[in-house]
Amino acid sequence: MRFLPELFENNRRWAERMRKTDPEFFERLSASQRPKYLWIGCSDSRVPANQIVGLPPGKMFVHRNVANLCVHSDMNFLSVLHYAVEDLRVEHVIVCGHYGCGGVRAAMGDGSQGLVDNWLHYVRDTRSRHAEELERLADGDARCDRLCELNVIEQVGNLAHTSVVQRAWAEERALTVHGWIYNLKDGLLRDLGVSVGAVEDVDGAYRIRL
Ligand code: CO
């Protein structure tokens, strides 16, 4: 093998280990997937979704992008959400941000990062909406950490406003959207306490009759 042989070697060992602990693992998994969770997280290499919640393959559907954004016109995000909710029938959608997020940090500054500036405009919108609160905080790190949290809360709202989520609620299916944040410094997750599981929790302007 010419390229990246160490990764193929890791992979071979991993597959062998999995087969050893559960000989039918791959056969069973290749037949179908039944994940209960959809994870929407940051692309950051330090926040590997399955690993930090201790879930093996097959247990969590995953979508990741820079700064864990749920954008109403993003066909990639919408397709993942639609498939996870309508076909896989996940019961929980988790938006997980992380402190020290490079995307959020970029949106706190005034420098240009190139193309990604356009994507991070959504984080700047959130920053602008919460400018007063952010300015009251002591220093740049505290402001950045708070914007990481506010960004997650914003995405939970965006998810609750989608027709995909509201349709599930209209059909009385159990579906809850959660906002979590991960701390790179200790590896721990925190629930931001903004879970929504019913259309009654959604601002009237965003309620869709389905
Ligand atoms: Co990040």
C-alpha cells in the first residue's frame, strides 16, 4: 500500500478486535442501522462524536460542520435531518458545541479567514444579537466561551423551527432536541438545559401548520 499504511494497519487491527469481542458485529450492522440519536457537532478533530459518548458504530447518526451550525438553507444539514427523523426515526437530536471553537473564535474577531467567513456569518449574527451580554463579560476568553454556548442554543432553535422536526411533533412522535457543550480541557459534556420536545416551546412566528 503506497499511501498512509499506518491508517490501514490501524483499521485492520480495529476490525479484528471488533470481531473478536463480537463475531457477528459486522454482519449484523451491515444488515441495518437503528440509531436513536442524531449528533450535530463541530468538525474539530478534538470532538469525535461517538468516542466522547462511548457509542459504538450503529448507535448514532452524525453530521459535523464548522461551528456545528444548523442553517435552514443548507441542503446537506436538511437532508441528514430529514433522513434521521423520517427514516431512521431517531428520538433525540443533539447539537453539541465545544469551548475554544475556532469557528466561534473567528466570529468574535475582526480578521478574515477567507471563504469560511461566509459560513461564520451565522455565528456573527448570534454575536450581534447578544452583544450586550457578551460585552459585560470580563475578557475575550469568557466572551468566546459564552458565544460557544449561545451558538448552540441558537442552533437548537433553528432545529425546532424546521418542518422536519415540527412534522414529527405534529404526528406525536417522541423527538427531543438538545443543546450540549463539550469541554476540551477535561473531556466532559454539559447539558445547556435548552431541550425542546413540543411545538408549544416554539415561538409563534416559527410554528408551521402541518
Ligand atoms: Co469548533
